[in-house]
Amino acid sequence: MNVLQISIAAMPFLLALTSRTGKAIAPCVLTSLFTVLLGGEPHRAVVAWCIGMLIAAVALRERLRTG
């Protein structure tokens, strides 16, 4: 994997860092790690990445809603 692919895989984790609570960080780290590990199998990597983005988006939405 090159740097661009790793940065895209880390996007759920980076988005979760903006959430107010740290509850979403651990699942997003795991999904980002699974995305990198499953990079050889693109269909499985996309599923892991989408789940991580969903978790991070909900955490960010909650931050924006309360703030």
C-alpha cells in the first residue's frame, strides 16, 4: 500500500478524533487497521472502511448537534 491508500484508510480514525467524546476512537482505529490489513482484498476493505466512516460520522454529528 502506498501513502495515499494508507491515508484514506486512516480517514475514519482522523474523523473520530474530532468527536467530543473518545468513545468512537477505538472502533475507528480497529476499522482503519482492518482496512489496511485487508488491502489485498478490496471488497472486504471497503466494507471495513464504510463501517468506520459510519461510526465516525455519527460521532461528528453528535458533536455538532450538542456544540
